[in-house]
Amino acid sequence: MSSLTVTGGRRLSGEIRLQGAKNSALPILAASILSSGETVIANCPRLTDVEAALEILRHLGCRAEFSDGTVYVDSSSMTGWDIPDSLMRRMRSSVIFLGAILARTGQATLSMPGGCELGPRPIDLHLAAMERLGAKIDERGGNLICHAPGLKGARIDLATPSVGATENSMIAAAGAEGVTLITNAAREPEIRDLGSFLTALGVRVRGAGTSTVVVEGGRFRPYARHRVIPDRIAAATYIAAVAAAGGRIVLRGVCERDLTAVSDAFRQMGVCLAYRGNTLAASAGERIKPPLTVTTRPYPGFPTDAQPPLMAACLRAPGTSVFVETIFENRYRHVPELTRMGADIKVDGRVAIVHGGNPLHGAIVAAPDLRGGAALIVAALTAEGETRIIETKHIMRGYEDIDRNLQALGINAKRVED
Ligand code: EPZ
């Protein structure tokens, strides 16, 4: 088990290249099995979640290699259709493989994905979408046994704009005969990126990134190449770091369009964000103000994944910040850990009231989940003394080279093997 030590009190100064988007790479890796050919996926972040996805591809019989930010998948020799419990447990979002395996093989056996740190993670919308396309799904002994000898295009009305259910629907529809209409689709940039990848595979996709997506299944090209979009949540996390610690950083390879709600929130705090092409200069002075109420919403609203790091940055802003978490029911697990550092935060259900401006002190804290761990790093930047963050395996799921990036930004940060 490794931990991360961070010494607070330094202003940030430096430049880093932003990683490719984890939440775009994962569905694209799943979709790579649709064609029985080769796909090359560039700008893929080196993360444990990506490694878990490659393990699943190899388990299915594909060749999957990661080299210097590029993944090479050859699914011509794919024979499998099951994802065993051990692999399902390594990555909660493994359910994203369901549509692709069904479309490629006509069957799929997955162990029921458990909940995760954020609370129960239902997949009812995923399963309902697969059934709309003609799949028969049984639950036996904790496994999902799915059969779909031939998926047929259909209308899929999503009850909530679920990111994963939208992605599974698009991927399965790509392998279905005929046209599929998906309504109330999620509009996240990662959906748009999946649509671009499917198009590169030869699929006709319209409206990816809007509430209504049309997919025309059919033949696939034997080869496709794609470059993953920048990770907007990693960008939000590094902006939160400079908001908390002060100083000036430059992020290379950002996409301003994907960060509108995030930029608005940090600008309300007095953080200066200057975008020039795909480069962002972010700076903050001695004093920042609390943002107005922050309510998480599906895209284009404020992203739930950026709520924990933003909350940590608010601890330096004298005054009261109010957070309303509307997406996940258990997304304040970082609060008890922040409290150990001296934070004054009151949680009541989905609402968190942050009283910023109190000095924080270093402590030993445990990363409760991926973005909660990021919040602890942000808080440690302003804490007096050293903070030791344990359970960093959660952080490694989503932040490439986090220790080296913090060092490049002038922070005394070290990963230590416990
Ligand atoms: C994706 O998760 C992201 N993960 C999450 O990022 C992100 O927080 C989330 O979208 C929201 O933006 C990946 O892309 C790998 P949802 P996903 O389906 O698809 C409910 C991170 O930190 N729901 O949009 O699982 C669900 O309970 C991770 O990088 C159903 O009720 O999210 C939640 O309340 C954390 N039934 C809401 O919808 C379903 O079948 C949104 O979930 C599916 C979802």
C-alpha cells in the first residue's frame, strides 16, 4: 500500500501537460471490441482503471498493449464473453463493456457490479436499454446472464441522463441492425468523444453530446485511430490546487469548452483563468472568496466529480460556501477526513455547508474514493506542516503521475511505499 505525503504552505508555480480523459478512454476501450480489427487510441492516461480495462480486453481474448500514452487493441482473436467477478471488482465501471460484448458475441456474462464508495451504483437503465435492443437478461447467483442473438435498433428513452447508460446504449446500438434513437441522453463531453470514436469505426452517429442521439448500426472498418479528449476533471482538480495554494500554473492540452461551469465557479472565487488555445494559465492571489452555492448537475452543469476538490479549495476562502450534491447520494466521504485537518464543514443529506478561512493543519488522512482523495491533496496544500494521505490506490485510479505533477508545480509531494 502506498501513501502520499504533501507539505503545505507553498504557492504553486510551474507547467504540466494535462492527461487524457479517464471517463472517455474507458468506454472507448470497451467499444474497441466492436470491430474484429485493430484500434489505436492515443492520449490514453496511464491509470489503474485503464490497466483494469486492458485486463478485461485480454481476458476476452484481445491483444491490448499500452505504450507511451497510446493503447493498441487487436480484437480479431476475441473469443470470450464473460467478465469474472475479480475483474468486475477491480473497476466499478466495467459494466461499460456490456453493450460491446453483447454486440460482438451475442451474449455476455458479468458479475453484478457492486456499489462503490459513492453509494449504490444501480445499472437498471443499462439493462433496460439492452432489453430494448432485444437482449434477454437473467440474474443468477450474482451474475448477469445476457443473450442477444441479434440486436435490433430501437427507441431508448433514458429515465435519467446516465453517462454510462448512454454510452452502453450507443455502443450496443452500433452493433444492432437498423437505427437506434436514444432520448434524454447524457451530454457530457465524453459522450461526444465516444461518438467520434464510433464514427472512426465506420458507425453513423448523430447528436452525440446532445440529449438525442441517433445510431445506425452496420459494418465496421477493420482499423480505427482516435485521440482521447483532455480530462476536464483533472483540469478542475489542478485549478482547485492553485485556488487553494495561490500562485500561477500553466496546464497544456486543456479544452476550454468542456470547462465552462468549472471556470465560472473558480472565477467567482477570484481565480484568474486565461485560456489561449488549448493552454490555460490559472493564478490566485493571497485572498479568494467563497463561490456562490454550488449545485452539481449533469453536463453542462457543474460536474459532481469536481465537487470534492472545489470544496477543499473553499476551505481557504473566508466565508460560507454551500454545496448541493444532486448526482450521488454519498459523495461527501471526504468531509470527515477534511475535518481531521481542521475544516469546519456541516453535512445534512445532500447539502454541505463549508465555513472557510480557518487554518488547516497537516494530519494522517485516508482517501475515501477517487475525487475525495483529490480533495485531500488540495487541502494539504494549504495545511500547516505535512499531510500523509493513505489509501492512495483510489487516487491512482484517476490521476496520472500525480506526485510528479505536484512536484513540477513546486509542491513538496512524495509517494512512499508503506
Ligand atoms: C460516470 O459514472 C463517471 N464514470 C463518474 O465519474 C461520474 O461521476 C458520473 O458519470 C456522473 O457524471 C465514468 O464515466 C467511468 P451515471 P456513471 O450513470 O456512468 C443513477 C469519477 O470520479 N443511475 O451518470 O456511473 C446513478 O445512481 C467517476 O471519475 C441509475 O439510477 O454515472 C447516479 O445517481 C465517479 N441507474 C446517476 O444516475 C443506472 O442504470 C448518474 O449516474 C445508472 C445510473
